[in-house]
Amino acid sequence: MLRHYSLLLALGLVSSRLIAAPPQIVLHGTVTTQSGEHPALFTLACTTGTGGALSLQLGVIRDTAPGFPFDAFEGPDAPASQLPSATLQVGQQSFAPVAVGGWTSGDDPDMFVFGMASSLGKRNAVTDFVAALGKPGVTITWAQNSNNMQTPPLTAKFVADAAESGELKRIAAPCLPHRR
């Protein structure tokens, strides 16, 4: 019986490695809202192969921005997800606004996640932004507009150290367009 459980445990470990999460890095930073500065998370992930994508996510706690219309971004057919509402910046370099969708985090029901993705090898504002990441100490900014003039944007800032900058470049490389 013990041998049976050992075999099941070994198979479980092998299968969990086969279904591993894509390479990703999470940066901790702050988001400025009407109620002040609060913790925020920035995630970059690269999934290769069929259906692969470069994905960026911004995680914020809903209660830190009580007037922000999170529901307008939630779900696949969310009305706000059809409009370019996120502005990305690396240091002083800004990129064209990008449309984002959103969802409630499965790990923390109080956290809302804004997300954007780009198909493998496709050049656009997302890949241009990610290609600019890689200089340690440079401020990364994600300004998330509400698409409502009465509601101020959420402005999240992250600063990657040398190790994190290297990881951002390494993880993103397979998903970025090849330079000629």
C-alpha cells in the first residue's frame, strides 16, 4: 500500500511539472489612487508554442480605489476592455495606449487584475514596452484610465533591480519579435 502511494506521489510530481506555469516574473510596487499609495503587483509572463503570448498584468486591491469602475473591465465582453485605457512607460519613454481586460484574482478575491497580451513575435505597443525593459533602476509605470473623465487613473510604479531587470529580459525574449 505504501508503494502504491509512493507511485501516485511520483506521478503527481511528474504531471505537475508537465503542466507548469509559463515563465514569469512578479515585481512589487505601488499604485497611487484617490486614497493614497498602496501595494501593487506587475507580472510579465511568456508562453511559447501554439497559442503562445506575451502577457502583462497589474494587480491592485479593489478597496484601495473605491470609485474606480473595476466591473467595467471584468470579463471577456467588458465594455471598457474594448477601448485603449492603459498607458505604459519605461523611464521617460511612453508607448501608445493599450486596451486591457480584467478579472478578480483566483488567489485573492480582494485583488483585481488588469491584463493585456500580445501574440508571439507580433510588434505593437506591448512588445515595444517590454523590449524597453531591462535597465536596472528605471521606473516602470502603468497608468490605468477608467475611461470616465470623473474618475482619476490608477498609476502604478515599479522599479526593477539588476537581477529583476535581467529576468524581465530573459523571460520576455522568446515572445518578442526578432530584430532584423
